[in-house]
Amino acid sequence: MATLPQLGEPIHKPLTDLEIRLEANRCLYCYDAPCMRACPTHIDVASFIGKIATGNLKGSARVILEANAMGASCARVCPTEELCEGACVYKKDDTPIRIGDLQRYAVDHVRNNGIDLFEPGHPTGKRVAIVGGGPAGLSTARDLRLFGHAVTIFEAHEELNGLNTYGIVPFRLDYDVALWEAKQVVDLGVDVKTKTRVGVDVSFDALLKDFDAVIVACGMGGVPKLGIPGETLPGVWDALDFIERAKLGKSVGNLGKHVAVIGAGNTAIDALTCSKRLGAERVTMYYRRGEEQMTAYQFEYDFAKQEGIEFRFFCAPTKIVGEAHVGAVEFVRTEIPKGAGKPSPVPVPGSAFVEKVDTVIRAIGQSRLNDVFKAAGIETDDGVVKVDDELRTTRKGVWAAGDCIFAKGMREAMVVEAAEQGKIAARSVSAFLGVSR
Amino acid sequence: MADLSNNLAGIKSPNPFWLASAPPTNSGYQVMRAFEAGWGGVVWKTLGDPIVNVTSRFAALNWKQNRVIGLNNIELITDRPLDENLKEIRECKKAFPDRAIIGSLMEVPVREKWHELVKAVQDAGVDGFELNFGCPHGMSERGMGSAVGQQPDLIEMVTSYAVEAAELPVIVKLTPNITDIRHCARAAARGGAAAVSMINTINSLIGVDLETWNPIPHVDGKSSHGGYCGPAVKPIALNMVNECARDAEVPIPISGIGGISNWQDAVEFFLLGATNVQVCTAVMHHGFSIVEDMIDGLNNYLDARGLKAASELIGAAQNRVTTWENLNLNYKIVAEINQETCIHCSKCYIACEDAAHQCIDRNVVNGTAVLVVDADHCVGCNLCMMVCPVEDCITMAEIDTGLPPESWKQRSAALVS
């Protein structure tokens, strides 16, 4: 399945061969390079760019993917301005090297030419189960296979790669790329059980019995309810469901003239831009805090502005109104009381107003999969799985990685963090199983 | 406006920028365009018995994003009849009487043949001759070009053949494919040359195609060594020009050739002893119009330094080059890194650490590498400054050693006595 025409052209085209050559040669190949330090997976950026410059694209892709099994998606979705490119020494006086684009070029070379880079390790006879086939699960699986352990991934969805496949808009990350990335891991000899929910289709205890170690990499759940009247009316969406349907080319019905997206993270941006590209006349983001507090990356916010999205800050929905379908939303103005920490916004008395709205999409974060954690018998802290430095949970033989260990913070969880956690978990599991490199 | 006029052994031109004998001076059409662009003179593509060329003929050395830092060619001298060339020379001279047109000549070492060629070209109205004793490829296999230029006796003899028939100044163009070019320049002077020009191209082979394993350039799968020129050869040319400029047995002016691409390169050649310069590769890369900035830039440079004429530059720094034994052992410089402009790439650190004297201290503070020179151990080699990507971030500061200048020559003489 290619990028679906209903959502339009990709935002960011690959660099041309000429641009790649100029950029690869512009790199200084710093010693102990700041970009490498800034990358959560510590890709040796100077090395992979140097290899592009010498025409050794296979070697370049190996350097990238050895450090980061999710190198193809990271090249497209990483907030490089805040990571490698933000650390580039050229940032001071010139334009940073376009590291993300160079990475995309090198990985696309092996992707487009069907080049295999890795082989599984010598079989150890050990079996590891991974709950969740998203970026964290795939990264863990890849490295465990390199160690030689047998790996089984249990995935609830039909396809692997989690939010890369279902939750990131196709004009940012193509469906095909996400599936190719997963296939590279599967092709190392990973047993995959799709459409299989741990806790529903197979019990956690069964996993513990059948496998030598278990990794919980189930991510997070759907978008929580807003907790206001009218939420069950047709025309109210969970942003992730909405993006998934749009990405897969399934109908989302008639969005009407005005779409309201509640929330200000990167998923909210995706829902906003998707709605606009699907033909909604007006698409507005409503956020109970201010522009400064938005959790979406600056470049995402800038992109949304370019796409013609409207923004309303310091307002919160209080009621969704409609007969058989959403027709309007009642809002109230908010303000943030002065005080230490991050105080919650409070309604401004007498500030209620009504907006005519045809579709409401909630994008206020993701719920935690507490049922899974409970079934696994692992401790959590406010819905976040507790882990140590090696990503061991409180239960022996169980590790956790990815969004399920992502504590609430200012920024959103990143694919690149999940990839690094997969490496850490795989190393720790392997040491536990008596195999180390 | 400074005076840019040039006089090389009596050959006058409005500026010191000539086109070297090469593909850009192959025809009257090209020379007319060059003069319109402002070139002061041209050395016509070498005249002689017309040859047959091959394809392909040129290949380039590229470095990173920079194209043609070196150029290799296996093209021979003119492939057009002498009469045709002479007719065009007459037309060009008539259209641009103030510019210098030099007839480049190549012939087998037979006196009568040289007399005949010199007279024919002289009648066309040239301002002087340049004897091509330099081309290292093709013609040398037939006893011409560098086959002459590599034997001082032949240089002297053949130069004298040309001088005997010439009523105009004779320049001898020398090959760098020798061990000591001064011997060749001296031979030219003994033969009666009014000037020498250098360097012709250097024996070279650009490379091999990694797919086909064909040498580059190739002619139906085979190649032959070519002549190398362009920016990459400038340091070799500068040294040879300077060696001849300082040689008492080469009492004739020098026309500098080799990698000159702009006015700055030209000024370096003048300062080290060249009277004028000849350009080829830069024009092959960018066209004739580059001469506009060569003239403009030189003029502004002279004005800025309060110099009245370009001729004041000639040889002005030539004697600052000497033998190693005369260098001051007590002169000391150390590197200084400007912390304000440093971009923390650590290129200086790794260069010093792996290839010099391990005297840059590197401390990572809050994720940023702070680089500081250990001045007590720095030997002042310049390497860190060379690899630093930021202009003037690393400078070399002079340290007062408190010692009087002393050369190796003086020190070893003192030890003996």
C-alpha cells in the first residue's frame, strides 16, 4: 500500500543526488561529534556521512542501522532540530548538516535495492517473548536475534511497527517504509503473532511459562475521554483512530465544515493536518494552555500553520452539543493560576462561548494499559511501568521498553528513544540469559 | 587606478594576464572572444605540423564538492593547417593591436625547419615566440616537447635555432618533469632566450574507473599519461618560478604558469619572481570572463597597498625564500584558539593528538568540547590552524624566546669553531 492520495503529497521530499553530495561533503566529520552525542541511539553520524561521501552507501546504512534498527522511520520522524542537527557545530554560523535527510538517503539505498545487512546470531536455544511489535519491540527483537535468541512478538494489530504504521500521518512517514522497517527485523527469523492480544488471546502467565524472558513493549492505549457531556455523539473521534483510518485509506465519513481538535501535541497536529487535507473547510486547534506550553515540536506547529490551521489558546471544551451528530461545542476561557510547578488551568467565570463544530477530535494524550501491567504483575507509577537502568521491571524475567515506560514530561515520546531502549533491554536480557557480546 | 601594463622582455601588453598556449587559444574565434573579455595577451595554441587527436582528451581531479582542482590532458598541438592559424593571427592582431599575441612553436630539432617555422609565424605579425619544450605527452614520443625540455643541451641548441631566425623576443616554455628546473632555464638563457615560461604540465594519470577498470581518461579502453595542470599544481609552479627567479644564471624574466585562477594567485607569482602570468585551466572551467575580476582585484589590491604599478610586485618577496639552513631556529610561535569563534568540532584536537604533538587539551563541559592549547608543548607546526574550519579561529602567536636569531648554518659553524 503506497502513500494514499487522499492525504496528498509527502511534506518532505528526499534530497537529490546533487544535494546529497554537496551536503555529505560539507560535513566536517567532527571528532567525538556532538551530533552523535545528541542522538539517543548514538549513531556515528560522522562515519555514516563520510561513507556517503565515498559512495559506500551500504556501509553507511550499516552504521546507521547497527546503532538504530528504526533508522528508516527516525530519518523521517525524529525531531532532528532538537537532536543531532540541533547539536551540529555548523548551527552557530551556518546551516546545520541535514543529517536526517542524509540518513534517509543511505537507508533508502538498502531499502530500494533489497540489500540485507544483518544475520542472526548462532542459536542460543533461549526463547524471548515480546509484547508489542512497535518500535521498542522491534528494536529489542532485532538485537535479540543478533544475539541468537529465538524471539516471538505478540502484536494486537494486523501489522507491526505500531504508531509508525498506524499513528504517524503518511505525508510524514509512509506506510510502506514502516512495514519495510518491520520486515527487516522479521526476516532475521522472528516469530510474529499478529492480531494477538496478551491478556485476551494469550495469558501473561503462559508467556512466562513458555519463554525464558518477556519484554513488555505494548506502548500506550487510546486517547482518554474528555469527560464532558455529549462525547458519545457521532462525529467525536479518538485522534489515533482517526489518523489510522485516514492513513489506511478508510472512510472517516463527512467531516463537515469545521473540525475542532482538542489538544496541542504532535498527534493533535497530525489530526489537524489530516482533517485539512481530507477537505474540512476550517480546522481549529483548541488548547487549554498557551502557545508556549504546546507539547508539539516547533516544526510541527510551523507546518500546521502553513497548512492553514487555526489556533485557539486558553480555552477548554465543556459540552458537546448536537441532536444525532455533533453540531457545536461549548467552551470556556481558561487561565493559569500563578504558582510553582505546572498548575492546571482554571475556567474564567462568565467566559463561556459556543463554536459551531461538525467534528470533534480529541488528542489529549494516551491512556495507560494498566490491565496489561496488572496481568503481568509488574509495578507502575501513575500508569508508567517502573524499570531500572537496564529496563528490568519489578518482576524477575520481565523487562519493559518504549512508550509504556515513558513518564509524563514536557515533550512527547520519540521513536528514537524506543529504539535505544530496545537495545538496552536486549543487552540486559541477553546477559540474563548468559550471552553477551 | 594602478598601472597594470606589462613588459615581458620587450613584449608589451595592457595587463599581465595572458592565456597560455592551450585549448582556449586554439582559434581566432576564441582569441577574439578572449581579447573582448580583456585578456592582455595570448600564447596561441602550439603551431607545427598539424597532428591528429584522439577522443577523449581531458580528465579532472575533483575533490569533495570542488570540480577540476586538477586537469589532465592528452590533447596534442594544433590540428589545423599552419596557414589557417596564421591568417587568424593576422586578423586578431589587426582587431586588437594593443594585445600581445605570442606564437607557440613546436618542431623537430632541425635548424632549417625551425628557421622556416619562425619566419612564417613572424610574418603573421606576432609579438614574440614561445618554444614549446614542455608538453609531456604524445609529442614527446616524437622527439619534441618535453623530450627537448628534459635535456639542457637540446634546450640550448634548439633555442639558438629559433633565436637565429627570430627578430622578436623568444620565450622558452619549460617542463617540470625534471629534477632541477634551473638547469633547463640556464640552458635556455645560454641559447639566447629573452624569457622563460613555466611550468608546462606534469606527467599524470587521473585515475581508474572502478566499474570498468578503464584508466581515466581513456581512448577505447586504453590511456596514456597526460599533462597535469590546474589549482593543484600551483605550489609546484610557484617553487620552480622562485628557484629560477633567484638563480644568477637565469638573468631573464619569467612568465609564470601553473594553477593561476584569480588575481590572488597571480600576485603570489609576481611576488615570488614572475613578470606576468599565463592562465589555462581556470578558463577551461569558467570561461574567459574571469579576467575581469583578475584585473579589478589586482587593481584594488595595488591601490589598497598604495602601489602605483603591478610591476612593483615583481620579485618583491622572492628573496624571502632561501635554503632551510638559513631559517631562524630561535623563532617560536604557538597556536591560540579563539574561544569566542570556536565551533567545538575538535578537528584541531584529533589532528594534534594523532598526527602532531598531543598538545591540545580537550575537556567536555556540559556536552561541549572546550579546546585549549598547551602552549608549553606546542611546537608551532600550524596543523591545528590548517584543519580548523573557522577562518582565523586558530592563530599562531609569536613567542619572544629572548634569543637572537640563529640559523642552522650559523649554529653548525659555531660548533665547528
